[in-house]
Amino acid sequence: MNHPSPGQKRALAVRQVEQVLPGRPTHDGAGVKLLRVYSYSPDLNLDPFLMLDEFATDEASDYIGGFPDHPHRGFETVTYMLDGRMLHQDHMGNRGDLGPGDVQWMTAGRGVIHSEMPQQTEGRMHGFQLWINLPSGEKMCPPAYRDIPSPSMPMVDLLDGSGTVKVIAGTYSNGLDPISGPLQGMTTAPKMFDVQMGAHGQFLEPLTPGHTAFVYVYEGEALVGDERIGARHLAVLGDGDCVQVTSLEGDTRFLVLSAAPIGEPVVQYGPFVMNTREEIEQAVRHYQTGKF
């Protein structure tokens, strides 16, 4: 084995694709059509990520029913809008009106009953919802919201001039000039970037070794590591030092996500995610008896 000589830096190990997940058409809420890109199962555990959905349609009938009142406990939801408007309201009186480019990061904690309803009757609705688990010590924390308007999230040009990076959570290295997004300081240290590139661009970004990471290509086609990934496919990354994405013949857009795994048991029952079956039964009782 060749070892670096004193003073010589080791080459970064590019993370390679271990698994490719296609988006699967389904519906949720009051009949909203969407792609379920990833959902947790004991056989497919991208700890701490629990779910990624994409909704993208020009047909109002596909989204107009929205997501009426429903509960959550034990994790965080991230809603990222690209097109359209969505109003979030909860049982505590909080409101968040999300427009194009906006993000809502909601920590459900010990319990939230909320709704997510379209604020339009025609036009395009496009966005994502991501679920991220909470460690056991934070699952019963008070609910919290962070509504992040699009202008507060840095938009950074790639060093080769081929595109841009929207920094939603965590810090983008930007060569030697790190740029931090508005969401910092969480236990799982999530990074979330929305990257847009023209033809033959390259995105290269260090990721913490040992952190779970994936790339979701939602427009165009790209090489992720050495593997060709088409639109509406998620590339689960193996371990390594960095993620490398190269766009091919046309414009490409993709999400890059990484976070520290929690390493605890996951017991999920619909909108409740806890560590034990007993905690799930307690969540159901609390919801049914109005203790949320």
C-alpha cells in the first residue's frame, strides 16, 4: 500500500453510489399526487432520514385537496417550495405562508397537529417534503418552527461558473471561503443544498466521513461519482470524503443531503416516530385524548 509522504496530502475519496431508488407515484393527504422517493423501512434505513417526497404538477386537481389537519411526533419535517404557495397552520395558532424558494423546518417534538394547504387554484405546484429523525432525548421537546424566506438562503456560484448552490442547511465549503446557510446547530448536523448546473458542470463538496448522504436528481441527468443517474432517482452514497456530481448534456438540478446517523431503534406508526412500541402507543393515546 502506498502511503502519502510527509507533507503530501491524501487524495479525497469520492463517495460512490451504493443504491439507486426511483421515485414511486403515490398519493397522500386529501389525494395529493406525489413521488415517494424514499421511506424508512428496517431493510432500507438512511439514518437519520425517514422520508423524501417530491410533488410536481401543473394540474390543480392533483394538489388542491392539500394536507388537512394531521399529527406528528418525534421527528422534523422540512418543506421546500420551488413553485406555488402552501399555507401551514397548527393547533397552537402558528402560521407559515410558503412561496417559491421558501423553506419551513418544523420540529414536531412532543406533538403538533397541523395542516398544509395550497394557496392557489391553478398553476404549477412543485416542492419537496423531507422527514428527519430526532434522537431519543429530543423526541419530546417543545414543537418549534423556522420559516426561512428564499432571500435568506445564500445562493453561491460554483467555482467553475457552471451553476449555483442554494445553501439551505449546514455550510457549503465554496473552495476556501465557507458559506453557511440559515439552519445550523442541530444534533444531526444536516447539510441540504439545492444545486443547479448547465451542461458539463461539476459539483464537488466535502462531506463528513461516516455521515449518511444521498443525491436526488430531479431534473436532467448526471454522473454521481461514477454512476449515471437520471431524473427522479435518488443515489444513496457510500462512505468517503466528498460527493462529486457532473452534469451531462443539459441543465441539471439536484438535492444533496447528508446528516449524522443517530444509531437508535426506529419504531414508526404513520405520523409518529419513536424508539419503542410503548412510546408509539402513548403517542396514539395522547392524540386521541387531546393531550397534544
